[in-house]
Amino acid sequence: MATARLLLLLTVVAAAAGSCFCSGQEAKPPTPPPPPPYCGSVRTAVEAHNIIGWKTFPADCAKYVADYITGDRYGRDSDVVINEAVAYAESLKLSGSGKEVWVFDVDETALSTVPYQAKHGYGVQPYDHANFLQYVAGGSAPALQGTLRLYQRLLQLGIKPVFLTDRTEDQIAITTHNLLSQGYSSWEKLLLQPIGLQTSTQAFKTSERKKLVDAGYIIIGNIGDQWSDILGSPEGCRTFKYPNPMYYVA
């Protein structure tokens, strides 16, 4: 009887010790559900301009778009665009007039606002204009390295870069500083939107490109992350759409 009681006591003690050890471990957080399967299709439709006028990327695709921007895919997709643009530029026979230009958008084309977007859901939160202006005013937007590579190759080839942005003219000093600090230099023009201009981005950029052509420039290339950057005659001899599923500008 004594032996049986001793065995029972040892069993209880061992069980108690085991339960204490387990209870001392941190509980693992639940695994978040995977993004809905349609998120990739939404991004494709956005890039193809089949979905237009949207305000935010679908909220239940927050993880998908964050993973896309911060992972390897965004860089690979961007490199495909840039490699094609470089190959096209290198294939051209220039006139020698010095009037061939390539038009560049700024935000999400030459400079990245991903540090700002990371704090605002990568496009699943509504646009906050005041906060975005604060980011721009900091002048710390990093260069998109693929675009910088294209830019530098164009200079080597004798093609003059022109920046055309819907940033407003009161931001010219900080924009100039930011571009120079990130390795962009020797551009032909930096064109910003007049303060208070009541028109769409596409209409403004179309008008500015027409002014370039009227001044004798030949727009041989045009690159931007928004369709409003590259639509509207004169678009240029060839256009390139840089990937951006985070926001839409008309």
C-alpha cells in the first residue's frame, strides 16, 4: 500500500512539474490568414489600367501589397521596365541636334515614397495630403535605383532628362535638393505644377509635354508610375509604366 501511494505521489508531482514548465512558455501568436487569392488579380488590373479612379487598395489585401512592395517582386517588376527602357534608348540613332529628351515623373518613379507609404498601409489607407506634404518637405526620399541607372545611361548617350511632376512650384527647392542628394544631376528642365492650378495631373502633364515639343524638343521616352504621367498626346515616341499598386492619380 505504501509503495502504491509513493508511486501515485511521484506521478502527480511529475505531472505538476510538466504543466508548470509548459505554462511558462510564451504562447505563439496565431498565424494570420493568407491574403485573398484575388489580390494579385487586382494589382494586375490596376497596372493594366483596367481598374481606374480607385481611392485605396482593398483593405483585405493589406498583407499582399505590403509583401509585394517590401519583397523581391516589386524590384524584379521594376527591373523589367528599366531594362527594356535602357535597351530601347541604346537602340536609338540620335539626330545630333541635342534636342532629344526623356521625360521622368518624380514620386514613385525617380524618388520613392515607400518610407512614407510604410506608415500608411502601402495604399490601403486613405490618402492624407498634409502628411504626404510633410514627407516631401523632409527631402529624404530615396532614389529608385533602377530609374537612376536609366537616367545615368541616358546622359551617357546624350539624351537630356526632363523632370515633370505634379509637385507644386513652392516645392522646387526641396525637390531639387532631394534629386541632387540622390544622384540625379544635369537635367534639362524641372517642371512643377503651378500653385492653385485647377486641372487634372494628366491635363497638366500633357500641356507641358506639348510646350516641350513646340519649343523644338523631341520626346523620345516618357516614364512614370501613373497612367496620367504617360497618357495624352504628345506622349513621346515610347512610354514606360513603372509599377505602383499603392495609389492612383488621375
